[in-house]
Amino acid sequence: MNATEIPPNILRCMSPSDRAFFTGKATSATPTTAKQDAKNGLLPPTPANAPNKTEREALHVLRLHLMDFEGRTFTNPGGGTYTPDWYGNGFAVEVKGEHIFDRGSRPKFDAAKAAHPELTWIWARKRTKGRLGPRWEIQVFPSKAVTT
């Protein structure tokens, strides 16, 4: 039996010496992370179009099961595009975790919200720190009647 016949999740759980035996590669005694294992070819990479951990949690907390993950991309009037995390049934939902690294996401969200008032827009942010403890902060912007 060689390493290609062993599922990657099993290889990851093996001791470094057993993994070295099956893969033929010397490994360090320190445990590796999933990212390192993916880089070394031991785990399949996570698809780019799959929800992250916070987005998956929001799927259950906010009951977004009938929505599509990144189901639509909007073109903003000032240029550029915006893709909400979840889209469907007249709703567009943006999910953020404790740390927002991309500060440009809120202006893009606001521009798309202003350009498409026929949708209900939701900004959901998961907080894990602070005096109130773990919680979801949710802002809902109801749809506005569109006059023609």
C-alpha cells in the first residue's frame, strides 16, 4: 500500500514516522496544520467558491438554506462589482467575522444596496469578543417599493 491509496484525512492523523513510511518523505516530529498539509499535497485544497467557517455558521443561524452561496454579482454604479455571500428569495446577505481585513467591503455593500432597493439587504457580523460575549450583530435593510 502506498500514500496514494490512503485517504488524505487518514494520512493527516498518522504519526509523523508512519506518514514518512507511507509517503517516503521524511517529516518533522511537529504536527502540521491543514494548510501545510494541503501545500504538501496531503489534503485537497478548499475550493475557492466554498463558504468559510463563519459563512457556514451563518447558513444555519440565519436559516439561509434556500439561498445560493455567492449566487449573484452586482455591478455598482460607480464601477466595480459586489458579490454578497448569500443571495436568493429577494435577500442579499453579507457575513463578516470578528476581524474584517478588507475595509472596502462595507462601501461596496452600501453601493449595491442603494442601487438595488428592491432587495432586502442583511449585514451579519459574528462577534466573539467583548463584554457581551459571543453573538451575532445583524443589520436588516428592508426592501423599498420600486416605483416605475
